[in-house]
Amino acid sequence: MDTTGTNNTRRALPILDSGQIGALKPALADVIEYRKSGLSLNWIVGCPLECGYCVRHLFDNFGMKVPRRLMSDEQAVQALVGHRYFRPHSTPIQLLNRATDPMLPVVKPHLFTVLRALDAQELTNHVLVITRWRVTPEDCAALNSLRHLRLTVLVTHSGIDHQAIEPVDSRIAADSLRTLFEHAERYRTVLYWRPIVPGLNDSEAQLHRARELSAYAHATVFTGLFFRQEIADYYQAHGLPLPYEDTARRKIMPEQAEQRILDYFHTPGASGAPWGALFRKTSCAVAYAHGEADYNGHYGIRELCDICPPQQIARCAGAWVRPDLAQVTADARALGATGPVEIDERAIIVEGLDEPPRYFLQHGYGFQCHDRNKPHHHRLHGRAPIGWPGPAENGTAP
């Protein structure tokens, strides 16, 4: 097996045996998860970076610091392209975004092996790789060598200075972003400004730093904190300041915090020109970076578009087509939907489908697909209500 990442050949990561895999939480042992930004392939688990807010808490493997594989790289590729929800050239893909950092020295040779294997099949799917670690010019050359995949490298930068919450120096991510942007040819790079937590990393200096970094990215996306109970328990056990009194199923981005960011970011620079393009949603930033319409169909949620560049709004408007109800109903029923299927001016609305089949419909039609029992309220779309007025207070309907 080829495990050459850049110019260095490293020993392949060991593969866990069946007993070790059986001891993992089932959700972690399942290497494929369908997320809103794409079909996510996670065949390597374990990370030494110790970011306190990491979603690895949800999989009970935050203590697993040494990366290990769940299967070979070849098996991982086969699992992805053979998955029931995978559509060649269409389904967006995420690699190693759940349980490790793909640019760790022992991990990235396997990342590059899988990228090359997908590219060799002449697939043109969007592929998202998210990192906060070091990226070298040699890495960029390897990424530029891909001929078919529409690759985006999203660099997570929080600017959090509290070392017990985020021990990784944010300057590492800033340097990686600049390196990626400087060498970008076949791929695009996005500043993934997250998680933003009021009082923790939204000082004037921290906002200024993020705004300047946007000049070294093809797009910038900002988002709040994913604060589940497992993460709150970790904070309490380690004496860390709780960012919010309550936990939530969705990410938390209070209204005042968002408005402060928008006001600051949209203030023109010394030259009078605005800073880089800013988006609320990951797929919007990825699509803009590649000069395409958003594959998640966010154009239907018009209040999300009020910060988008006019040319991007025009792209999305041109591609956004309300699907045929009969065809959507047939597809939803085949996936197990129950109850009536509706299509309004914002989304397909279904019952009885969990997130994977809803995302399958959403990416297939380029049109939002929502669960009737978990409504997306006006302006809150996909975010927790913490820090926002209720519908009765702001005068808007759900």
C-alpha cells in the first residue's frame, strides 16, 4: 500500500482488531456518517490535540490520543463509493472530520492515499478536508496534483487563548491558511472561523485577527459552539468556565454575537475595500470558493443570503429549482418517509426520516429538506435558540 504523504514515507498506522473495534461506541465504529456538509468518511480515530470542545466527547474517545485505523485505506474507499447514499460526481464528501485531524503527520499519508484513489476514479465530487494543524508547501503540491476532485481545505481557526480549552496555538492554523492560499491551484481554501463564543474569543483583537486572515482564504465561514451535555460534563470535570447555562442539540450562536461579527467584518479596510466574503453556512462558503451554487439549497432560506456577495446570490438563484412534488414524494417514500410530504418556498418537509436520508434528498435536489417535527425557525436556521428572542418576541412566525 502506498503511504507516501509528501516527500516522507511513514509507517502505516495499525488497524484495530475486531475486539478493539467492538469496544468502541457503535457510532464511532461506523466509518461513514451522512452530515449536512457531506458523506463523511472516518476510518481513522484518535487525536492528541485535546481541544476541550471537540465532538470526540460525544463518541467517548476523547482519551484516545494515538490515531489508529478501523480498516485499510483501500477498504475505506470501497466503503465510501459503495455506500447506498453515494452518488458519483454529486454527493459531497468529507474526510476525517470527526475523530482525528487529517493533517497530523501520521494521518496525512492515509488521507493522501484515499484522495488519490478517489481522484483516480475521475470523480468530480466536492471533497472537504478540515484541519487546524500544520500544512506545508509539500502538502499543497500533493493536493494540487489531484486532477478531478473539487477539493476544499477548511482551516479551523478560533483564536481562543485559553490553553485549557484549546491547547493548540491558533498561529499554527493561521500559518497553514496562508500556506494553503499561497499555493492553491487545483484546490480552494476556506477560513473556518469557529467556534465563536461570546466573552471567550470575540474581543476586538481577536475579531481583527480573524478579519485579516480572511484575506488569505477564498471564503470565510463563521459558526458557534456545539455544546452538548458530554462537552459540558468535560468542562465541569476540568474546572473550565461554562460558556452557556444550557446545552443544545444545535450549534449556539447568539444574535448579538452574530451581529457584532457582521458589523465588524463588513467595515471596509484602510483601502476602502471590504474584507473577504463571509458566510453563515459551510456549503455556501465552499460553493462560492469554487464559483458554484450552494449544493445544500440554502437559497430557499433567504435570510441566510443577506450577507452573501451579489454574484453568489445570482448563482444560487439560477440553480435553485423547486422540485416536483410527485417525484420527491416517491423518493421520500422509498427512503421510509411517513405522513404527508410537502414543498414550500423554503424546503421539502417530511416525516419519519432521520438526517441521512434527508441529506440524501437535499443534496440530490439542491433544495433544503426538513423534518416537520424539528422546524427551522426564521433566522435560527440550523442553530440553537439560546441567545435569540422567541417567535412571539421578534414578531416572526416559526
